[in-house]
Amino acid sequence: MKRTAMLAASTMLVAASMTIAAQAETFRWASTTDPQTMDPHAANVAPVTSFLNNIYEGLVRRNADMAIEPSLATSWEPLTDEPGWRFHLREGVRFHGGEDFTADDVLFSYERAIAEQSDVRSWFAPVTDVRVVDDFTVDFVTAAPNPLFPDSIANFLILDRGWAEANGAEVPARDEEKYTTRNTNGSGPFILTARETGVEIRLIPNPDWWDTATHNLTEAVFNPIENAATGLAALLSGEIDMLSQVAVRDVARLRETEGIRTFEGLETRVIMLGFNHTADALWSGAAGTDGNPFADPLVRRAAAHAIDVLAINQVLMSGMAEPASQLLPEGLSGWSAAHADRPAHEPDTARALMAEAGQADGFSFGLRCTNDRYLNDEALCQAVTGMLQQVGLNAQPETMPVRNYWGELREGNFDMFLLGWSPGTFDAEHPIRFLAATPDGSVGTWNFGGFSDARVDELLPMIQQELDPQTRNAMLDEVAGILQDRVAYIPLYTEPLVWAARDGIDLVQRPDNFFMLRWVNVAQ
């Protein structure tokens, strides 16, 4: 940052020192993806949920070590006479607009979150009823015992009923713009002051926040910068203080750059390829192809054997990724050691499987990918395209910004697609519920390809309510085996997590890639 030059007069020295302090406490950061909405129930995607966790709050939250802790609820316990949970709410909390927080706001936010227009309905699939006991007590009744429920709603963010209703935002703004697309009224540590889509978002601290602030910011400014080189230049020039998505090719350079600090790890996100399982014909309409070859598990398995994940890791991820065999990373709850092996890179096996499936001559299809969501996502799809083509799977790649991508997938406009998934509960039940359960409006809401397996659907509610760890893990092992045997997806790797900041910036890097301003301090 620029520093004010020393002036002779003492009064001007004081003014200069005040300017320096103000500059030091203004924090600017950038990432490649602009949050597509400010509505907390409209888009269940990390760039939105992460950003809005600075503005809105839930009943519970995750601390720096990812453990669940109280937020708008001070405590919770299982119901005694029926399955479910009772939450005791924090008193004295006010929304940014000055409205009092009560149990009615929790009920309203729940009703909003389960609306047809909501993108977070799956969070509440186990819930049968929500009851306001009094102004500061609310019960969530579940169909069966659900020990993971408090963990599963860590990102269930609460709106004020009166504010939402007064602004015509009773339901989420998923498919249309509403007041909540650009405006907020949370209870969290930061207040939205300005938003220019694709350009800038400005926040200031909430002076009436119920919790003790551990940051020293007077303002936080976010700028989406899609181009990695432009973002890096902004960091190196001091235009921004922190870059929350660093291209892996730049990591070695930044490690050696004076005045810059890198934050490195593995994100709890598996990058995978998915298929259109249910279409009668290829969406791309490739000439000379009858039906949908990807409905055949032999073809899907051929695709898995065609991809060289180790090469992708070395060339595109600088060896910083971790090959993945399942829909969640190794080390998280429910990861199956019995299914640790992923398909080997065996092009000859892939070609034999294609012949067995009656596709010896190969076929063309559409591969859809993002170009601004995951690390090197466009380059990844280009690499995958070349590998698939070697075995007769002639991918025709098309990349696009993430703001357009999810709508295309929801419309079924793909044959194969790229997806990254981070389990919000850090448990294997989460990707099963969202990605592998048969879509019915409440589960399988991100199962774009329509994968369906009766045994998986049977096991899911049993997994959700089982209290015995050994019994539960046995069921999770069975599901992992089914997903591998049927090649529901092709897990590729756990994504590297790299941030960079200038010296003097203290922050916390969580493995879910959520960036929390409440832990940021700028040296003065």
C-alpha cells in the first residue's frame, strides 16, 4: 500500500498517521469467482455460501478447526419424546437493520429454505416439522433419529421475516432477480454497503455484533478477477492484500517472493466427472450415435481407465493434488478404506471395454466444464479430452463461466460434465444425499445426471439415523462399493488449496475454502 510521506508540521504528522492506520485496516481481496447472488437460499455453491457467512449467521457455525460451535443458538439437545433436536436461541441479537432476532425468523428461514425455488432443500430432507416453542426455543422434528443434523445445517443462514416480506423476498431468488439478489440483512460480523456485480463488493464491520470481534478491519473490499495473471499482478503490486485462489503454476514463484506469504493445503473438495445416466440420446446430438452410450456402465468404466490422474496432477497441479477414489477426500468421516483404489490408467483396458459395449468405433459427445470455478478447470478439461479421445471417446469440450454453468446442468444440457464437491458435514453421507440419491426434489438435488440405485436409496436414511459407528461404516462401505462398481462418477483428485497474502496479513485458512473476515488482521 502507498504510505503518506512525512510532513514537517506536527498537525500534518498526526493526520498522516491517522491516514496510515485507516489504510492498514482496509482489507482488499480477490478471487476468480464473483458470488452470483446475495440470497443465502438461492445457490448452494461455495463462493456464495462462503461469502455470505460473513454477513448472515446460522444456528451453529464452524470454528477455525472446523468443529461445530454455537452461533445464533447457544445450545441444542435431542428431543426426548420424538426424533429431532431442540435449539435454544441467543437473546439480544439484532439484524443489521435493527430488527430483533427470534424463533419466528428461524421458522421463516426454514420455510424459505424448503421452498421449491430453494437450492438448499436437501439440507432439510430429514425434517418433518419445525415448531416454535417460544421466542427463543425452536424444535426441528425429524423422521428418524438424526445425529448429524446440527452439523448438516452449519450453513443454514437466517433472514429476518419482516425485512424479507417487506421487500417481496418470501421465497429464494434462484431463477429470477429479487431484492435479496443484491441486498442483505444478516446478523453477522459484517454489513454489506455496496455491490456492483462482477466488479466490487464492499463491507464494513457490524458495530452491534453479539460476538467479540477478533479482526481489526474498518472496511473489506472484494474484487472478482477472473484472469489468474491479472490477480497475481494485483497482489504483487499491492492493489490487493490477498488472493484466495492462486494458480498452482505461480506457487513456487510466490514462495520465493519477498513480502508475500502463501497458505497451502488440500481443500476438502473432490474434482470429478459426471455423466448423463438417464437421457435417451446424447444431448450433443452426435451424428451416427444411437441412444445414450453413457447409460452403459462399461462405457463409463472405459472413461475412467482412459484418464491419467497422476499425469494431470504433475502437469496441471504441480503435484499438489491427491488422487481420489471416492466422492469425498481420504481422512473425512465415512471414507471407505475398503475402496481406496481408483481405476488405473489403462488405455488398452478402456478400448476393450468400449468394444465389449459395442462401441469399438467410438463416438462423439459433449463435455461441459467451467472456466473460472476450480483450479485450472479449463486446462483440466482439455487434458481429459485428449486422454478420452485416445480410446474412442471423442469429447467435444465447451467451457463457460460458472454463473451460466449450473443452469445448463440443471437443464440436462450435457453428456459428461465437470464437478467439484466439498461435503458440508465432512461426512460421507453428504455427497450420497446430494450426488448419489435418486433425485426427488428433496435429495439428489445436485445429481444432475440422474444416477439412481435402489440400494443406495434404501441405505441413505439408515445411514442418517444409525448411531453405532461400526454398523454405519459398514453401510457407507457398501455405498462406496456400489458407486465404484457402477461408475456413478469418476473421482479425479482432491483439489489443492492455495491462497497468498502480503506480509502483515494474518488470517485463517479452513480446508473447506471458506474465507472468514472475522479472523483477518492487518498489521498497522
